[in-house]
Amino acid sequence: MKNFKDYEESIYKCSRCGLCQSVCPVFKVTLNECAVSRGKFNILNGIIKGDLTFNDNVKKYLDLCTGCNACKDFCPSGIDAREIFIAAKSEYYKHSKLPLLQKIINSYTMFKFLLYCASITGKFFRLTGFSTAIRFFENSILSCGYIGKRLVLINTLFERKLKKKSSRSEKKYCKKAIYFDGCFNKYINNDTKKAAKMLLEQCGIKVIEKNFECCGISYLHDGNTVEFKKITDKNLKALDCDYDYLLTDCASCNSVLKEYKNYNDSDSAFQLSQKVTDVANLIENLNFEAIKNFNVAVHKPCHDSGDFVKIVKNIKGINFVEVQDYDKCCGFSGKFALQHQEISRKISKQKAQQYINANVDFIITTCPACLLGLNQGLAETNTQNKPVAINLYVFLAEFCKTI
């Protein structure tokens, strides 16, 4: 793990050309120079020179970022801005004495409490039929303004889309995979996990379940590396058996699990980084046919390093529509959406409108946070005929058959 001082050369390396402005989703809706890497590097350069110190204002500007890292791919100098910002925010936590209330809010204990609350709320929505009622009266609820849009968005978390059940037939397994279910599957809606397991059964993959904590991505991106390290240690202790793969159905979890080795020098952390993969990589040899001739588009998450788009394109019977900027940030990005709601909603709305204009039936993605971002954007639009944002594995299990 590098410290902030280890990045001084990279910060100096920035030529301040401003090309990052053309790809930064936050800058496009705010025109705030501090939203782009160049602006943040100017601030960090001031800290290196001693003209500025790490304080709440500096942290606020560093947080003005979705973490999509599009600027790295576009930077002539190849600077990894996201990595630098994480180190800078970690330095902030080292030098700033947080008030007790803020410590509680930032703690993993509070995060887990909120997840339990979300779990209870989800059960209430489903058992009482409240979720179905919200979907039925969705257009009227959306007309109520901000509160209505939030209610519809929350309902997308709990709404079940998977109706099929696993065959539970006895199969000969050739590989063992530990399933990292993530917070969404564990506490809110496990449709994706159920669908993925159905698909993995067909590939001869035996799924092993463990009691994991959150992957810790929000704490890492916030620079709270102390809490992140605690989470990595707990998750690594759960890897107490032999396995061929560590599987995820979430692009964000997949990306951050590979970084565990940078914060824990144990053999288990290195082994994890070598064996972690996503479900898409293991089902790519299956052939699918859609039950109807759907118009389908994809949204590729910022953290997705695989090629799940190829799976979607190869589904027989669909009409694949390549939407402009399908691989650009949806604007949600976890904590960013809570800290900067207005900015997040604007980015999501622009994103959703592109899919509405393309007249597609489904938007397929591989990240729970991106599903929230897409649904947030869809809730912000006034169009009645909207596409359905859905996880890849749920779509394959519910709306396709293997051939």
C-alpha cells in the first residue's frame, strides 16, 4: 500500500492539459474545475508545497468524484487519479480528528445496521404487497416529485424479477467456487445470486457459501483504509477451504477483491487475487436463446474489466442495440450518490434518456449500484414507456433458455 507522498511525482507529472474535462461525468453537469483530476491535482500540489493542509474542504473536493477513472484512460501521462485520491483521502483521515458523530456515521457497524434496516424494509415491502402496489401506481407516484421518485427507486431494490426456480438436480461437479454474495444479495435482494447459481449448475460448478462481510469498496474509495483493512481481514479469514474460484456477480466487488493483496500481505490475499473471477467468465460457453425478440442494450460498469457484452450479443433471438456511452458512468457510485444527490441524479437522468431514446426493452448490467443508477435516471424522466434495468444473470435465467 502506497502513502500519499509516494504519489508526489505522479501529481507533478500532470501537465494540466484539461483533457480530463471531456470525460469526467461530474464536470459535464457541474462545470466545476475541482471535479476533474486537473483541479484536484492543483489542490494536492498545494499540499505538497505546504501552501495548503488536509482539511474538510480538501476532502470535500476529493469526494467530488464518482471513481469511474475515465480520466486515467484518457490521460496522456497515464496517471491513475483514483489511486491517488484514495491515498490523499487516507492521509486526511490520519491528520483529521473526526467528531464522535462522524466517526459513528463512518463506522462499519453503522453501515451494517443500515443494511439490516434495509433488509427489514425489503421484507415489509414484499410481504405486504407494498412493492407490487408501488409498481402498479408508479406513474402517479412519480408525479409527486422528489419523494415519489425516491420511493420508486427504493422499490426497485426489493422488487423480485426472478420467477424461475433451480432444478436442484444432481450434477457432477468439476470445479469448486466460493461465492462472494456481497451486500446486495445478502441483505436486500438475492435474485441475482439465485440466477447465477442456476447458471453455474449447468457449467458443473459447485458453489460453496461463506459468511462474508461487505467487500469494503465504499471505505476504500473514501480513503478510510483503517476500516477497509478490518473488512479485508475478516473476509480473508472466511477463506478456510480449498477452492478453484472466488466468484462474484458484482463488478464492483470483483474489482476491489483483487486489491486486497495491496492491503494485506498474507498468502490468502495473494491467492484470492489470483482466483477471483466473475460469473460471466464461467458461463461464457453456454448458449442462450431469448423467449421473445427483445430489444436489448447494455450498460458496462466502470469497474467491469471483463467482456460480458459478448455474452449478451450472442443471445439468439434478441435485437442488440449499442447505445452511445454505454460504458460511461451511471452517476450512482454508492456514497457519492448520498453526498451529491443532485449531481448524481443529473448524470443518471442523462444516461437513462439515451436508453429511452434507443427504444430498448432491457438495459443489462453486472453491478447492483449501476442498477440503482439506471433506475434513478429512469425515475427522473417523464416518459411512460421505459426500459427495464436488469442484472445479466437474472435476464439469462428468467428471459432466456439454454440451447
